[in-house]
Amino acid sequence: MATAYKYMGVRPKKVESFTGVGFGNRAALKLPSGETYDFLIIETNLQSASINIRCILGGKTFYDAPATVFDMIDDYKDVIDYAGFVPAGKNYIIVPFADLSLRYKDGQQQTSLVTMYGEEFLLEVDIAAKGAGDPDNVELVCHPLVNTPQAQRVFLPRLEKHTITAPAAGENQFSSIPSVQGRSIRRIHFHSNAITEIAIRRDGDESYRTQTAVEKYRGARNGRTWVDGWWHLDFLQRGYIANELFPTVRASELLFSLYTNKVEGNVDAYIEYLDVERPDILQAAAQQAAAS
């Protein structure tokens, strides 16, 4: 008997309903394991400001941010103008895993979320208390977009909040980003409109220095749209992943200097990381390529 053909391209996947949906509650949804996820569409009748989204894999949180931050990231990448596509009264929030702003499919697939059979993938949505103008009842649905399953998870995308103390107008230094072997920075989104310049020194050597006008110009050339109130440090803005990720590992210190034109107090930064979970697979692939 002929084997039935199974379509393995990118496709929406129907999943179960959230539990615990309601104002002031934490809604939860266990997503199927063994899938490779490109992104999630969260469909709701609430505004993004009323929602915080958390993704947990194997008991460990790897995405945790307000829905407004996911909106900002989508706007920055200038993927599409959704006006006219979202039904009236609805809000679509994109939780991205595969970095579709990259030029090559290999780079996009490297940043997809690969889940392994048997591990738990949990999506949690914190819903604010009911406010003026909110609907009577909360509607919350997840539409995952899945890709071809992969046998091993080599990379894990990650999004984390980092709060930076900026007590001065002028230079403000911080060195608190953790040094993690195999962890690289894709982008840092600083919630500030007062930054004029950023410099990075690794173990005493200047690795990167740039100014606001230069980064905005580079972003525009590469199809990125800066969002009002945010400063985007994007190592992958050209769309290539090889050699352009910024590693966090250092021998002694990774020192950032933020130059601001006013006192900010604290600056919230949301960091898009990419973790290498299976360096052995990458090394074997590199050795095979060198031998061929």
C-alpha cells in the first residue's frame, strides 16, 4: 500500500482552548510537543496593554514580556501592516520564534522553536483586571504556525527583560548581562528616547560603538522601522546570522555604555538571544563540511 503523503510545510495547527481565561487571571495552554514552531498568533478581544505573555519549555521560562513588547518587535521588523486584515473587535499578537526578517531559510529555521517529544511546552497569558472600555468577557485563542519537525533542538530563541540603571545625563555603564557559553545577542530593544550613543567593550577591547542617527539610517536601509520611544541595537539588521550574532561570553567583563541626553533613572531593555543547546551537532557539521 502506498504511504499517505503528509504535508510538512509551514501551516496553522489547531490546538486546545486556554484554561483559566478571565479578567485578573492567568490563562494557560499546553501546546503539543514534537513540533517546530515558527510563531504563535494570539487572538483576543483585549488591547495588548492588558496582557503579559510567558513561554515555558521543560519548566524553564524562555519568553516573558508584555504583549506591547511583542507588538513593538513586530513593528520594528516591518513584517507587514496588519490594518484591514484583523477582524473588527479583535487583536492579533504575534509571538515570534523563527526570525522571518533574516534573508535565508537556514537562518529562519535556526531561530524556530524546536520542541522534543515528551517535553512540556506551556503558554501562559496574564490578563489584567477589567478596566473601563473592556468587553464583558475575555476571548483568547492561540493559532500556532508549525514547520517541519526536527530530530534535535540545536538552538533555542530567548526573550528576556533587563533593567539598566541610568542615573546620569551622559555616560551610564552596566555590565550585568550574564556571560553564558553558547548564548548570543540578536537584538536589544531599549525603552528610551534619550539614548544618543552606545559603546560596548569586551575584556577591555572596544567591540562596538554607534550613534542614534547612524543606527536609524542603517535600519532604514535594511527595511527596519524604528518605533517611537525605543532604541534598537540590532546585530542582525542586514538579515544574515553567520558571524553577526554578538556572543555574551567573555574572560572578565562585557561593559556597555549608554550615553543619554537626560536622566532616565531606569531603562528597561528586552534582549533577543539565541542559545546554542547542542554545540556537538554544530561541530560535527562543521567538520563534515571541512572534509567535503
